[in-house]
Amino acid sequence: MTFFDKLAEKATRKVAHKSSRRGFLKKFGTVIAGTAAIPLLPVHRAHASAGSPSEYPGVGAQTTGNVQDPGNPASCDYWRYCAIDGFLCSCCGGSVNTCPPGTEMSPLTWIGTCLNPADNRQYIISYNDCCGKSSCGRCLCNRNEGDRPMIRPQLNNDINWCLGASTEVYNCSTAIIVGTALVE
């Protein structure tokens, strides 16, 4: 052990001879200040806003291609999603009307009435859960316009609607137009 002790002592004395405490403190302070400034650097932030499609790789802006159905079905701001609570099937391999492959649409549903900005009319929207795979985990939206308490279950979006499917495992939610609402 004495050989290693002498070698360590010699290396330590050599470093001490060639450097000063002030020089060490100066370099150490520079490193600390530089490390603290890293979050201030201009960096592209991929997770700019929660729930935006850019947060999820491979999910870009989408369109239905119909001028009477404006908006991005991969965004929570899409007009059909006024009463949705769940992951958007349009971000999970399905569409606004269809379930992703390997899942099945639950026959049980909740409904909402949403305003289409293209024609300024109210539409009845059927929100069907897609069941059979674990939660998609992409594009979570929780909009509660017109949500009713549990005593009116057909208008409540907090229920696992996969109870009517062959499996109760929730994957994502669709928003299907059922018809025009009669509003006075």
C-alpha cells in the first residue's frame, strides 16, 4: 500500500504546485454559473403545450377533407369534441368515426350536442369508447360541455362505457355525428 500512497501523494502535490485555490474557485464558479444558465438557452421545445398533437410522435395536423366539417380531429379543440373525456382515436390509429385495429366499439355510448362553426348548427354527437387494448395514452382530452351528473348516465362522460363490449379494457374514444339537434 505504501507504493500507492506515495504515488497519490506525489500526484496531489504536483497538482497543488501547478494550481491555486483561487484558480480552482474561479473555474468551479464558472461551471456552476454555466450549468445554471443551460435552461435559458433557446431550445426547440417539442412538448410546447399539453394535449397538442406535436406532443406525440407521428401525430400531425389532420383534416376530414370536408369544408362542412372544419378543424383538426387530432386536436382537443375540434368542434365534435365538446363533451369528450378520453384519448382521441384519431391519435391512436383510428379516426374520429372508427376504432383502431384490434379494438371494438362499445355499443353503449354517451351523447353531447356540439356547435359546428361551419354552418352554425348544433349536432348530436355519439361518443363511443373503443375497447380491447390498453389505453392509447395519446391526445388526452377532457372537455365537459353539457356533462351531467351520474343520475343521467347517458349524458355523463366519466363512466367506463366499455361495459357493453366483450372486454372492459378502454383504449380511446370516437365522436360520431348522429344527427342535427332541434334547438329552439
